[in-house]
Amino acid sequence: MASTSKDVPAVVIQDNPPDDLEPGACHDSILNPTDSFEEFASEMSSSLQERNISLATKSSTISEIQSEIGENSAPMKPTKSSDDLQTKDESISASTSNSNLTEQNGDDTDTEKDDYLQSPELVNKEKHVFILSSAGKPIYSRYGNEDKLAGLCGVIQALVSVVEEQNQDILRSISTNDCKAVFLVKGPLILVAVSKSDESETQLVLQLTYAFNQIVSVLTLTQLNRIFEQRRNYDLRRLLSGAERLIDHLLIFMEKDPAFLLGAVRCLPLPEKARENITNAIQTTCNKIRDLVFAIMLAGNQLITLVRMKKYTLHPSDIHLLFNLVRSSESFKTAESWTPICLPKFDSTGFLHGHVSYISEDCQACLLLLTVQRDAFFPLSQAKHTIADKLRRSNCLVAINDALNRNEELPTTNPLKHIGIPEIRHFMYKCKSTAQLFTSDPISLDKLQDYRLRHKEGGDIMEKKVEKLSDIDYVRNYRKFCSSIHCTSTPAKLIFRSNSCDTILAWVTNGFELYVTFDPLMEKDQAIKAVDRLLKWIKKEEQRIFIMHAPTF
Amino acid sequence: MSSRKKALLKVIILGDSGVGKTSLMNQFVNKKFSNQYKATIGADFLTKEVIVDDRIVTMQIWDTAGQERFQSLGVAFYRGADCCVLVFDVTAPNTFKSLESWRDEFLIQASPRDPDNFPFVILGNKIDLDNRAVSAKRAQQWCQSKNDIPYFETSAKEAVNVELAFQTIARNALAQETEAELYNEFPDQIKLNANDNGRNRDGDNCAC
């Protein structure tokens, strides 16, 4: 049974561990603080008009930077978005007809045309994602061949537009017994998730938003809008070919990694000194390169360090897209790459230019140097080599490898052993002000690979009970706690649920979010004591597990 | 420009109720015909792959309801169409007269970029029946007066000209696409200097 904070004795809300800042918090953050559900809250509450307005592209951060640097004298004008296209269409008079839309005709021709929808490629999947243009042309389908799904896309487009045109309203979701279809109309695109998982509608909307942002990251919002402004019948697959892979990976990534659930970034746990050295190496090498906006080092979907131009921070969702880009692109491993990258939260109107490369053959850390200067490859390539040399000399590569290989000697490799509370099976902690996340059993690189392979052939609903839960399974369990804690109508501060399988405690304060899984039938006060010790441990180790500084060039 | 690229065409079929829109589509997609009349409600969606000049083209066919009470679905359906097929019944002169308003309606609702050259195709259906009332000549004249819209006389029942008509539809729609592309190469990369911003799509912005 779930019980909310009211039943819990006041003892719970103890003083935060000493230092009056919650574990992981620091005064300056490299990341924009997030509230896990901000994205869908804004998505869900918007009306048709608001939605059109909100997509109008804002002024460009990139051109702001450029003009500050003094490179391009004329600042970019805010670009017109295609949204007036939508308003133009709105002038249709509502009709009273009972608009029965979809397939009728029960004769045999229908069963034939539906055959593909029943094929093994499509049936029994846990979650489908379809992306189409507002004209109803297929752009992406997670499974199957989107060409053959053109008919389905027609139906989706018709459903969306009937609600929009006849009722001046937005179609958000359709629920059946065991299945949810969630719709997101964003600019010239329609995104749909059809899911049999236990994810909430808001969580699905978030995933669709990410998929949209992934497309923006490849094209920029300006470009995307302009294309459809000019040609509404455009087949966007032509511009996105090669990028489907990014969406494929992103969808899997979002199902596995709690970072998405909480809108936070996972950091690679490192000794304080090592992280400092890495940051210094980047700072000292790059502080003369004036167009450099961000230098980001990451490994295994975890952030190692981020050095930034003063005034600018990154949103976790942009970092997730970078993680995804790096993880989905094998080619970065073999060569230094120069690639345009749009970070939708940072500036959806234009590209940053990224020098992307792995530090060395014996270290799987990847360095991204993002600039507004489009022909800076050679200076950045030079910088990268200097940084790599410095890191090697200061033994930082070893430190990174130790962390990645989960060296047993590090306290952060197996935190539960070090904390010494046997009843705790798993925990996940997010520091809100820095948007950083730590879990007791971070998904290792190998495991992510496994899941990727498994998912590639599968994605099917699985009945099989797993013997030993992994990080991913625990996180799955936290989903519904996460959505009830963030439920906008009746938000809870604390949820405690105990049953014969396990005991779960979810707790959100102004400073952090914490989810803990205990042994079954754990008593409340016992759990609270354990949580208290857990927070103390996190506080003690915060310098390792979080990035506590916000260095600039 | 590679010809191997996949293409997807959105094709709208319009015309008065009972002229045989659904039958034509069924004949084309499923090679089947039924004498039984069942009104389409709202719209039906079918897809068919065809090969045009070695290129695989998926036709996404939107078979709309001819009955007036469904007309309000218009805008949504017409938006972003690549080709519009107007169908009339050669035995029913009033269905021929309606073509004009179907065409106008489509152009208003879909507001294509270049209405004068938007690919239409006219099909005079049911030529297998004896009681013909609209002559081929009359139909052709009308088509010529509308910027030479291609005209086909078809029988969904006996599969006369159906294949040919849809081939032409696909070909004409594709021609539009490639034509437009010549003027409108999208650059892979936006340049962030101000003069590349907005309006200019003269194709000069890919000079690297």
C-alpha cells in the first residue's frame, strides 16, 4: 500500500546532513537545474494557440555569442517559424456531421490491407513510436518499414486533425484496456507512442519530445520549419537518412537510463584530484580559443567534466542528446570528426560545430569541443592532442579507466558495500540544483551493449521473470513512484510502500529526489534511519560522485 | 541526383459519391471489384508500391468520402498532397459538372505552392456501362481548358486503364518533385552569418 508523507512521523524530515547544502549541491552549476517533469508539464498544459506560439523560434544564443566575439557583425534576425501555416488552416467551419473516420468495409479487401499491421515485425512490441509529417507522410517507425505503414500514418493524421479542426482542441492520448497511444504535435511533425509498458502518459510525452529534439538536433528547428513552409508534402526521410539510427538508440537509451526519467545527468565517479586535473588540462589548453563554447568530456553515458564559456550552461536534455550521438556513432572511435550539432535547448535555430574524438585508443573517454566557428577543426584538433598528452602524463587516463572498468577498490564502484546497510538493495539520488544523478549500480558499458543487442532483435513484451534485478529493473520499478511524486494535481513529498517483494521509499525535497529499494517488509522508522545514513554517505562522497565545480574558460 | 531514392506520394481521390473512387482504388491495389455499393465514411487509406522508371514509389492513397456531410474533413486530408485524382461517372452528367468545384475546393484547401501546375488527373469511370451520358470529347475539352489535365476513361469493374491511370499519376507527381528539387536543394548545414537567414532559397547557399 502506498502512503503519502502525512502518515510518516515528522522525524523523517531531519536536518540535512551538515553543511546545510544537500549532497551534491554546490553554488555554481554547469547544468541548468531541472524539475524532472517540467517538460511534459509545459507540454500538457498548453492549449492549441500556446503551442503554436511556443514553437516560434526564439532569438539565437549562437548569434549572441558570435556577436560578442565580434566575428559576425550582423546579429541573426529571429526567424519566422512555420506556425502561421497552422493558424491559416484553422478557418474551417465546424460541421455537425458525425465524423466517423477510419476503416469500415468488413469485406476481405480490408483484412488484406491490414496484414502488415499483424506481421511479426510489429505485433507484440512493448512500445511503438511513429513520426509523421503533418501531411500524414511517414518519417520514422521504430519497428517495421515505415513505407508500408503509410496507411496507418494517414489514419493518425486524420485523427489528429479532426480533433484540431473540428473541436479546436488537441488530441493527447487514447487509452484502451492494455495500451496507450500518446500524441505530440510539434511544429510540422506528429509524433505518436503506442505503448503497453507501465510508463505514464507524461513519461511518454517526454520521450516523444526527446525524439523531436533529436530531429531538431540534426536539422535545426529553423530548417525543419522552413522545409515544411516551402513544401508541405516534403518527404523528410530524405534529410534524415542516417539519423534514424540516432532515434532508435535514443528510444532504447530512454527506457534504460534513469537520467531521462529524472531529467538529470549521470557523472563518472572520479577522485576529486583526477577530475580537477582533467578540468585544468582542458581549461589551460583552451582558454585562448575564443570561439569555443563548451568542452565536454564523457564516457559511457556519464559526464566527466564540462568547461563552458561564461554565462552559458547546458540543459541536461542537450547533454543526453550528445551522449546519444556519441554512443550511436561508431565512426567517432576511428577518426577525429567535425560535425554540426544543434542543441535544441541551447539554441534551436542554429548549429554549433563539434570536434568529436576519443581521447586515445586505450581510453574510452570522448572529448567534444563545441564552437560557433565553422572552420575551427585544426586548432581544435591541435587542442585535443595537447589535452590528451596532459591527461596521460597526469595519470588521468588510468583514473578514468578504473572508474569505467569499475575497479573494486573504488568506493563508488559498489557503494552499497561501503555504506554497509544490508537492507538497501538499490538507490537512485538526484541533486536538483545541479541536475546530477547517482545510482548504486550504474549501468556499465558492457551492460548497455547487451541491452542494445537484445533490443535490436526484440523489443517484445516479455513475460519471463528475471532472477536477479539489474539497475534497469529497479529503475523500471521507480517509474510509477516517480510519476505519482510529480503528479501535478496531488503531488506527494514522500511515498513509502512495502510488500512481499520489496519496500520502496521515494522522497522529494527542495534539494533532491531519492528513490530507495529495501528488502521486503521493512519498517518505516528503520527505513528512515537507513536513508539518513545513506544521505550522509552521499554527502561524504559528493566530491567523487558529482561535479562540484562549474569551470569556465 | 540519385534515382535510387525511395519516394512516397500522397494521392487524394475526390469526386461525387458513387462515382467509383473506392472501386478504382480497390481495383488498383487489390485487383478486386465488387458491385455492391458501400459508402466510404470519412476516408480510407491504402498503400501500393509501384515502379516508375526503375524507382520504387509508395503511393499513399487517400480515398475520401464523396458525401457532402464529410466534406469538413477537407483541409486535413488535402494538406501536403502530391497529386489529386478527380473522378466522375460517365453515365451521370452532374458528377462531371461537379469536377470544377472539386478542383477549386482542393486548390483552396490544399493551397499548393504552384496551383497552376499542380498535378491533377481526371478519370471518367464506368465506361463498361451502356448508358453513357458524357462524351469523351466533352471531357477532354474540359481537361484541356484546365491547363491540359491528363484524362483517362476507366472501368474499375473490368480493370480498363486503371493501372495506366495510376502510373501516370505517380509519374506526374514525381516529375513535380524532381523539378522542385532543382530549385530547392536544402543545404546540409546552416551557416550562421546573417545573409543566409530566411528567404533566400536560390540554391546559392551551398557554396562551401
